[in-house]
Amino acid sequence: MKKIFENEGIEYLGVLAADDCKIINQGLFERQTPFAQSVILFLIPYFTKEVCDKNVSFYAISRDYHIFIREITEKIIEKLKSLYPDNSFVGMGDHSPIDEVNAAAKCGLGIIGDNRCLINEKYGSYVFIGEIFTDLILPSEAKEIKLCSHCGLCKRACPSQNECLSELTQRKGELNSTTKELMKNNNTAWGCDICQQVCPHNKRTEPTPIDFFYQDRIAVLTPDILDKMSDEELGKRAYGWRKRKTIERNIKVLYE
């Protein structure tokens, strides 16, 4: 089974019994994965370490990572079904019934930072977490969750202190003057990487080996680029899930 993941470029994976996972969306769990006995968790590093100006978060420079999660889980599940034709498998990532950070830390894929990011030993916090739920009963690798050293750099560097700037850029509706000022001062139209950039655990991270994150990159989103982007193209970007109106509003803040 591990070889299947390795052949798809996945270096870090772990297994938990479903009972070892913290359920945060019971309704989703019951609708999509009621059969689950085990959860296979794996990491998807996305940081390319290419030096560039940007006004969107590192994770949003390439095409939407959900596309990659969907593609890779489909590939892996197809191969798993060839080995276990009588068993069930469902792939998830980001939108999940379990606390992904807690589960990934519990099976040893990293430690949890004060910013609630999972921090991996090789790729730092620049990772997405994917998982495959299955009715296979696999040996659980549950262990004690480890936390970061609480150096406080992320908290001190946070530009908003009260609310996450990344979350603020993703809200619908009218932005208040404080949020607009934060976005201008930190040159962000979508997301924020400051707490990750100052984290000492991220100082020696390695670049992702996954080609997907080196392709179709837009580091600086301008009004002209956005105007020329079709709705279909926008839907393939991480900021597309909030639809055109939200990202247009944010771009206007930076370029007005």
C-alpha cells in the first residue's frame, strides 16, 4: 500500500483508526464515510521556494490545490481498489469530516504550530493534508501529538493580532477600513503567509517535488489579468471558490 503512494510522489503518510480521529462534521461523516474503519492521511507539499513578488498567498499562486487533491486521490483509490476490490474508499482533502491537522499530527506527520498549521520536518507548514477513508481495518499509528516550541514569533508578526488576515480576505461583503488598510500594508489580495514566513521551523524547508505547483502560476494578480480570466479559468484558482465579486473587491483595494 505504501508503494502505491510513493509511486504518486507521496513521501509522508500515516494511518489512524477512524475512532482515533476527531470528528468535526458529524453530518458529513455520516453522509460520505459511515463505513470508515481506518483513515490513511498523507501530505502534499506545495511551496516551490521560487523567489518572486506576489500579492496572493503561496498556496494560491498555482492552480487550485483541490484539483490536485481530487486527481491524486482518484489515482490512488483506483490502485487500492485493484488490491482490495471488495472494500470501500473515499478521498477527502480540506473539506473533511475530521480535524485534519490533529489527525496528521497524531500519526506522526508533523507537529502543530501556534498558528494551527501542521509543521512537517521536511516541508515545514507548506503542506496540504489529504486522506482516504476506508472500511479496511489497518494498524493504527496513533501516538502522542507534539506541539511547536511556542517561540511566539508567529503571534508577534501577525499584522492583525485579533483576526487572521487570510480569513479576512476571504469574507464576503463590504470590507471595513481596518481590513482594507491591512491588505494594502501587506500587499495581499488573497491570503497571508506572514506567520509561516517567520516560523523558525520553515527556515530550511525543501521545495515541493510535485510538478503541479510549478505550472500555471500567477503570483501577482492584477485587474487586467482578472478581467481577462474567464469564469471557467477563475474556477480553477484557489480564490475562485468565493466567485468573481470577492476577488474583484480585493484587487480593487490594492489598485484603487
